[in-house]
Amino acid sequence: MGSTTKLTFDGSRGHRLAAVLDMPAGRPRAFALFAHCFTCSKDVPASARIARSLAESGIAVLRFDFTGLGHSEGEFGNTDFTSNVEDLVHAADHLREHYAAPTILLGHSLGGAAVLAATHRIPEARAVATVAAPADPSHVARLFGSSRAEIERAGEADVTLAGRTFRIRSEFLTDIETQPQTERVACLDAALLVLHSPTDTLVSVDNARQIFDSARHPRSFVALDGADHLLTRPADAAYVATVITAWASRYAFEPDVTDAPSSQEAPGEGVVRVGESESGHFAQRIAIGRHVLAADEPPPTGDDTGPSPYDLLLAGLGACTSMTVRMYADRKELPLENVTVSLRHSRIHAEDCANCETERGKVDRIERMIRLDGDLDEQQRQKLIEIANKCPVHRTLHSEIAIDTTDVTG
């Protein structure tokens, strides 16, 4: 069984947006970002069913409520298509910062148009799938019926959609009518999957044809025979998730150690294997048991597809420091709520180092800043800092290290 986590993040208008992250039971094969249909929410049955089915297949999915909808803050009447796209970019930023950047973008109905518009703003996106999406955002104005004339005349009007009343302003109409959607699709730098029902009565299947014809390869189309616009039948949502999983595996899944050739199978316990990756000239693929990491050099030397070797060194020291402090605090039942370790590597002149034995040239310097949150007294804080200096990686870096190199070719 996977997990479902509720979370929030700041949207494009500064409001807190409500979100749900559906995680698989094991290590995610990819992270996906899901955009719901116009005036819907992250909890609409189709969105929830697709997200959960994808999670069961190993894809972590973040679905959220756009500004002013569902459980998110803000006024829907003050939003437009452009702000929805900005909300998507903020959601991708949140994933990138706290989990991993989304390599898959999914959108239902107008949400599909939104992910097509946002793709160029999310550089990690390698696969984009739309479900019942309009070819142009202005299509949604047809839902306003006779209220459109009042919106244009009075500047705003109440519109009833799916039994709910929403305030629509003239700025919304202007915004959806000026979107360069065809050009965006033509320049889409990602694989595209268009899913649409031939019998969709709200957004005709001709929209799928227009999207497909505007896109470059790789592009695919799948007909959702018999499905309605909102995918109200659970079987239709499950089918969509199955198709997306199979299709996305070709473009957006992270490398899996178990899928590698026999010579690159998961290393044994205690062994770290590093080999060149095809992601860039200096890019490296790091296998640690069932975990796969990346390493690279920053520009202009490398392509920045992963942290640098020194970044990984600092990460090891930081992680060891935090774990050691936490273990001691738990054992002593200290009121430590959270540990944050920040590190920086540099090279300084030996004469500027008061505690260094080296007198000439330059020496490596690691600055380690530890933040201890909790109701700790001064004595407890000093003890925890003392313990931090005893973490195993810290001791290793201060000890004499013997590195034996062997050529195992052949």
C-alpha cells in the first residue's frame, strides 16, 4: 500500500493552495503533476481515481486545487488561465524542492490545456498527457452561454456551471482569447499523449485532432471509446491510468537498477557503483543498493544533471551529522524538535586557518551550520554540538584514509 499526504504550497497569487500527494509503496518510478478540469477540484472522482491508480503503478502524483477552488485560498473570480498556468509552475517548484521534479504532466479538460501551456516552464517534463482537453483555452467560453454577453457588457457576471455559481470577469475572457496555444503545442519539447472520447459532448474529439496535428513527434492518440467528458465510470479512469503508465515508461521513468544489464545490476551490500550516464558529458549514475542517484558538474564544465561530487560529500556529512544528533537526543529524551544542517565547501589559504597543520598553499574548508529547534537549554545545545563532531563521517574525514585503486578490466 502507498500513502496519501495532504500538503499546501504558495500559489501564483500568494494564496495557500491545497494539494494531495499520492505516493507508491516503494521508490517512485517518476513524479507526475495533475491539473484538474475547469471549476473542478483535485478531489473530483476522475482525478482521484487516476492519481491513485498511477500511484499503484509506481508513479507519485501531486494533484492540487487551483486558486479559489476546492480547499485552496483565494477568489476564483480573480483568476484566469494564465494564473492557472502559474499555479502549475509553483506546484512543480514545490515538488522539485521537497521531493523530485515532475517528469510527467497530466491535465484533464482545461487542465490539459494548462499543462500544455506550462510545459516550457517545467524543464524536467519529458511526457505530457491530456485527457478530453480543448485545443484552445477559449473553448471554455462556450460554457457561459447567454451570460457571455453580460460579462462583456457589465464587465462581470455570475455563471452557473455544474450546479455551482461562479463569478466570471471580462479579464478572464480576454485572457483565454489571447493564448498562443497552437504555437506552444508545436514547440512542445516533450512526448505527447492525447486521450479523448469520440463521443465527448462537452469538448468534441475534433479538439484532440487539432492538438495532435499541431504537435511534433513523439506524439500518440488513444480513443476513450464510450467514456463521457468527466470519466465518471471508474473503469474509464482506470484505463486512462493504465495507458499513461505504459506510455510514460518509455519517456519519463527514472533509471531502475533492476532494468540495467547484468553488468550493471544492483551492487552488493556496502558497495557503491558509479558509471557514466548518457544524460551529459560528465554525468554519472550512482547505484547504492536499490537506490539510484545522479552526479554531474555545474555549467560550463558539465550539464548540471545532478549534484557535484563535492555536493555529495557535503550531503553525506550533513546527513550523518543530523542522524547522529537525532539518535543522541532520542536516547537522552531531549526536547529536540528538528535538526537542520547547512554546509559549504571552499578552499582557503593555509595562513588563514588557525587550526590547520598545513602552513603553505591552500587547504579545504567545510563550514557546517547546525540549527537545533526545540525547548533546549544552553547545556543541552552545547552537548548536541559536541555530539555532532563525533558523527562517523566527520571522524572519517579527520582520520587518515587509505584508498586502494585496482584495475578490474577483464
